[in-house]
Amino acid sequence: MKLKTILNKTDFSHDDIKFLLKLNETQSKELFAKASEVKFKLLGNKVYFRGLIEFSNICEKDCYYCGIRKSNPFFERYNISDDEILEASKFAYENNYGSLVLQSGEIASEKFTIRIENLLKKIKSLSNNKLGITLSLGEQTAETYKRWFDAGAHRYLLRIETSNKNLFYKIHPNNNKHNFDNRIDCLKSLKKIGYQTGTGVMIGLPFQTYDDLANDLFFMRDFDIDMCGMGPYIEHKDTPLYKYRNLLMSLEERFFLTLKMIAVLRLIMSDINIAAATALQSIDKLGREKALKTGANIIMPNITPGQFRDNYSLYENKPCTDENVDDCKNCLEARIKLSGHEIGYGKWGDSLRFNPKNSGLIN
């Protein structure tokens, strides 16, 4: 009775959210069904592609959870050439993906800024302005964000990882390069410039509580994000956080909790875009499809040239590193159809929540 009462609400309390996040597998079926109903009613059964190009694993940051952190010497660094990035972009355009994501380790320099600026213009040109472009390139200055926006990017994903400042500094160094308040300021800059702004968190971190996760969801609601990319924390043996692996939930529990987070977020922010994180597929081969059934509506097929994929190792057991892009597309197409959805080919699939009138550019 309590579950039905909560699911019929339009305004959720902190205790409501915690209750939903603690549901067992049987109880969660009602939550997932409600989230799916809300999604289908508002967004339909379309799933939108974002072809993911992970073009470099060179990073200036030293986050304690991340396999490509600056201090990890145990893997090969790479930086894909502009021509290879443009070739992957051409694949996305010719295969009607609609959008792509440019993602890399975090670099803040004028040289990097100019490189991205030029790439954006070339991608827009080769696709006759038809490819939507999301960037996920970390913390930058407001001026850099504006230059990239003017060059053609219109979405930006900058994950907060946790809205709990104390927890943030347990999973990051506490210095000028890793500053919680600066990350918040970056998100504010992105919104003001006019990007569709996305953020997200890791789920199942050591030291993380259900209160933290409920607050994460409220943070996203109160910040009025347009899109979300969140997924389970998967430990990497070459990181400082690995020593706390005995404090973790099982991978299966983290997977299940992520599905509940997606479902609850769909209930409280019914009109945003929610990505089915690739990390889910590392735990369950049908992870992304299960996320679609619980509220997600975005898939990011990896179109990075195959020889580089293994070395973009944010976490271990990353899926799809040995597939070529055609295999990945055909496989996804069949699996998405089986999940009761269809791909919105050739569409940007922008967030319904986004309203350019709310940005700093339009009065």
C-alpha cells in the first residue's frame, strides 16, 4: 500500500526516495513499470543514439576511482588523430546516428581548445549540420565553453559524481585541480551559455549512503538538468579507491541500485534525457536494455576506432572493446527492438525539458 501511494505522488519527499531506492527485486517491478509508463506516455518508445568517440585517454586529473588518472602508469596513453575522429564522425552521419559524443581525458589548454573548436566546425561541415554534438571534456573556463558552443556543440555532460562535498573529497584529491565548487560553477556556466546541460553520479561508491543518493537525485532536480548520465561504480585495480573494495556492495547490487536510480529520476524529472550507461553492460550483458525498460532513452554506441578502445579504461571489464562499429550497430538494433523500443535514426533527440529561453543567451 505504501509503495502504491508513493508511486502515485507527483512530489516526492527525501524519505519517499530512500524507500524506493531500498525496494527489493519483487517490489521494484512496480517502480520500474511506473517509470516505464511515465517515459512512454511523454517520450514514446524512441531511443536516440549518441555515437561515442573516446579520442584520448590523456588526462590532467588524478581522480581516485578512474583508470585513466594522471598517476596510473600501467597502460598505454593514446590520442586519436583528427582524421580518425572525422572518419568516425562520418560513420555516425552516414549511418543516421543523429548525434555523437566527443569524450576524452581532461585537458585545459589553448591548444586543446583550438583543436576541439576546429573539429566541431569540420564535423558540422561534413554532416551538412545534421549531426548533433555532445561534449564530455571536463572542467573548462566559461570562455572555452562559449567558443565550443559557437563552433557547433550544443550539449555538454559534466558529471558531478556525487553531490556530497565530503564524499567528493574522499574520491578526489583536495586541491586546485579537483574542486567541488568549481565543478558546480562549470555546470552553471554551461547552462548560462545555452548548452543542454547534463550531469550524473556514480552509484555504489565506498562511503556512499542512501541519503547521499537521494540527495543526488534532488540535486539534479533542483539544478534543473536537461540530461543525465549515471552508472554503477566499477572498481579498477590500479586506483587508490581499489583498497576499499571490501566496503562495496556486490556488482549485482550496484547494477540493481542503478536501475532504481534511473527509474526514480524518470519519475521526478519525467521529460529529461537519461542515458543507459555502458558500465551497466559490464555487469549484465543486457544491462543497457534493462535500463531502457526502467526509464532510460539514450544509448551511446562506441564508434571509437577498435585499436584504441581497450585503453580508455575508466573501469575494468569494459564491454564492446573487441567489436567493430558495424557489429555494435547491428547488435544494438536487434536488442533495442526486442526491448520494445525503436531507434530514432537521424534525429537529435534533444531533451524535452530544455528551453533555450531559460539560457543566458535569449531574453
